[in-house]
Amino acid sequence: MDKKPELPEGYLGPQEKFAELGLETLSHPEPEITARDNHLEIKIKAKTHVKFTTQLINCRNDKDLSKYVFAQTRESVVHFLVHMPESDYYKLQLYCLPAADPSKSLPNVYNYLIHCTRALQPVYPFPKQYAQWKDGCFIEEPRVLHTNSKLTNINWQVKVPNAKAVAVIAEGEWHHFEDRGHDMWTAKFDLDKYRGKNSKVTLSANFQGAEESKYSTLLEYLL
């Protein structure tokens, strides 16, 4: 039986800056969650344009598992995809600031305690998220890529506001996306030859106002 951790008074739920930043819980209004599946999605509504970072910690051994959390924004809702490797208790800590704030230190705004009672689905690290990913980007597929993934005919579908061009770069090879309008970009290509080679695969974009040759990294996958 998983042992419920003792937490300091006031730790759970909204912290000082939560209301001040115009944030609101959508999917899980209570800070204690019982998850009967180890894949969980939590949604937070933001009244203004904000940026988030997250921390996922296993309560039993204090192991940082933040690589199993992925944050993305659709309109005014921030979606946090949380994958938990085993049944146990986890702390999910959310940090936030207005998007225009240059500070690198984001205050803690909300804390969840998640009890995952069954871990039947496999988990793999999400791609590394870079600063410009947090400017309203959203990926439909693929959300994870790894050595056990199907790496032929990969369908890509991503929303990148204010992009002039989008591409995936793998070991110097470029795969350009097609503009579908309304900030949506799609592509289909193979990455099978990079399987198991520890190759970095980056999703990058050329933004309005930037030189045509300047691409900013949004996500970084490791194969």
C-alpha cells in the first residue's frame, strides 16, 4: 500500500500568485487527485498570456521526474500531460509568470498531490521544451518519440503562432512542414535511420520579423 506523504500546511492548492496571475483550475479543482491511470491531463485556464514550468517529484524517494511532464497551450488553456512511471504518490508543482516577464525565476503558483493507483501504460520522457514553445504552441502528434516508437511515416501536426516556416532537423537533415493556415503546420516523414543512435531531433520555426535563415528551437527529441 502506498503511504500518503505528510505535507506542510498550505502546501497543497493555490499559492499566493495564483489568483493574481488570473489563473483558474479547469479539469481538477481539488489539489488531491486519485489517478487510476498513469497518464493524466490537467488543465489550467489563464486570463492573460503566461509561461509555465513544472516539477514532478516522487514522494517516496524525492526523485525528480519532470521529464515526464509536458506543457502546451491552446487558446487560453494550458494543458499539462503527466505520465507517472509507477503506482505511487507524486507532487506536481506548477510555476508561472506573465509571458512578457524576463525573469528566469518563476514563483510556485499551485501544488497537486497525485496518487497513481495503477501504472499499466509505458512512459517515456517528453521532448525538451524551449522558451518559444511556451508562446502558445501545441502539438497534436507526435508527443513522444523514442527508440521503440514507429519511426516510419511519422505524422506531424503542430500549432506555431506567428511562424513563417516550420521544420524538423535531424543530424543536419531538414524536413519542411506545410502551412495549413490558422497557425497549423503538418508533415510526414521517416526518422527510422536515426533509431538507437542517440540522435537529437529538433522541431524549429522561423518567426515573423526574423531573418529567413534564423530558426528557433521549440522542442528537442532524443532517439
